[in-house]
Amino acid sequence: PSMLKMWAEIYHSCSLKNYRMFQLLGSRVAAMKVIDLFSGLGGFSEAFVQDPEWDVLRIENNPLLSDVPHTLIWSALTLSPSEFMECDLLLAGPPCTEFSQAYDAPAPRAKRAGIDFQPNMDLVKCALRWNEVIKPRYFLMENVNGSQKHFIPAGARLIQKTGPFVFYGNFPKFSMPPRWEHLKKENDTWSSDPLRANKKGKLPLELSSRIKETFERTTSILEWV
């Protein structure tokens, strides 16, 4: 155990050093900045990554996702938000497993067994705290339908539902093309896949692009007011 702890500390230390280098070498004063908490495979912020006018920092604690571009492998729970004050848009996608109403999800399983189940709200509260501290221009948090009865009492403001995705924060409302649809099962894989939940929960590029377009359009209007 002590050896594992030592290697974990070395790994995280290297990740943080890489982030500091990213700050020094990759961040530009004039660029718009987005932070993507609990970023997983990066679907939420993918449209921003593809635009050179944006600087993107993804924060994720799963070492299996260390190859996802712009990702700092670290727990947002242990980072100080005050070190990340330069942020125009804060995105957050807490894992949806404990809020899901799918048949094999923890809550429905517990209900069938007659067991009380309360989801872990630590990451949701973490995202809300980051928003309070760094005060970005806009904050947008995403989860599944089953999250509403837990997120709203915790202080998250419901914005809209788009397909299977539910959004919270202070972001302007946006719409998708009339016939647009997305089924999370499209990204499903084998139950033995350690990244199965990440793949199923990955936001599609079309949705990320619409969020980016809405931010830029709204920002441009505000600058002219």
C-alpha cells in the first residue's frame, strides 16, 4: 500500500507539473478560457478544443483517460478553485451512474431490493463551489433526468432538457435542430469495458458545438450593449 501511495503521489505530481507548463506555454492572454470538470472523454468541451481561439483545461481523476488532450489527471475535490480564476466558461459533468434511472443503475436496483439509496453528491457540490469561487461568465453542468430531484435541492439551477441531457447553471438557453436526437446506447460497449460509463455519457460533438456557438453569440451581443 505504501508503494502504491508513493507512485500515486509521483503520478499526480507529474500531472500538476504538466499543467503548470500548459499554463506557461500554451495559455494566451487574449484567448477565451474554458475549464471542463470531471471531463471524462472530453465530449462536453470538444468543440472548444477544436477551435484555436479557445484555451481548454480538462480536469479528470481517472488515469485511464490521461491520453485525452488537454486533460489534467487530478481530483477536482482536492484542487483549490482559487488557482483557476481565469475562466470564461466552467463546464461540469459529474458521473451520472448514481442518478440514472436505468434498470441496472444503483438507485433502481436498491429500490427493487427495498434498500434506501442516496447518491453521493460530493462532485455536484464541488462543481457548485468552483462556480462560486472563480465566478466565470457562464456555468453549465450536465447530467441525466434522474438528477433533478437531487441537484435542484443542492442549489443547482435547472436551465433545460435536451434529449437525454439535463443542464443546470446560468448559461443561456440553446436549441438543437428539430429532428436532432441522441441515444446514449449508441455509445454503449461491453460491461467489462472500464470506460463504459464514460463512453455512454460522452456528449456528442453537435451538442458541444451548439453550446460553443451560443456562448460566442451571446458574448458578442453583450459586448455591443
